[in-house]
Amino acid sequence: MDPVTVALIGIGGMGSSHFKRLIDSPSYRLVAVCDNGLHREDVRKNREIARQRGIAFFRDYTAMLRRAQCEAVFVATPHHWHAPMTIEALRRGCHVFTEKPPAGGAEDVKRMLEA
């Protein structure tokens, strides 16, 4: 079975753990990552690893979703960003995995489910 092509939004904090698992997993092929927190050491370190492995880096998740050819997106950001990021990825035909909680409130979750 071919690996699932994925993108990751958030490569610092919890996203750093996802990043390490995704780049080493034979089940996934990480094609793009996104984070705007370049002031963080973990983000800068993971950005460099991505560069070395030929994984595209973006600071804007909408730009990443427009350009990256992926089947699924992992959203590993603060929960108040989950809804807009998830909805945008779903609109582009991607499957989405989010961190918990799924969103900042019930209305956001409802919008995610509708998408």
C-alpha cells in the first residue's frame, strides 16, 4: 500500500511530536509543513529538518493548502485555530486529523461537522 500524502499545520509544541512521527513513518509521506512561530527554537529546528528532507515549508496555512498536493492534513495548533484550518482543508478535499479539544466551542465544532 502506498503511503498517505499528508501536510502538517503546526511543527512546534505538540506539532513537533507529530512532525517526528510523520517523517519517520512508512505509512505517511509528509509533503508540506506550516508554522508562523519562527521565534520558537523547536519550530526553527523542525523547519531546518523539513528543508533537509525536501518538505515544503509555509508560514501561511491557506497558501500551503492551495499548493500542497496531499490527501490529509494534521492540525496541531492551539484549539482556537482548529475550526478555520479544518474547514479550509475539508473544502480542499482533504481528510483532517486535529488535536484535542477539536475546537474552541460547540459552534466551531458544528461548523467543522457541516464542512
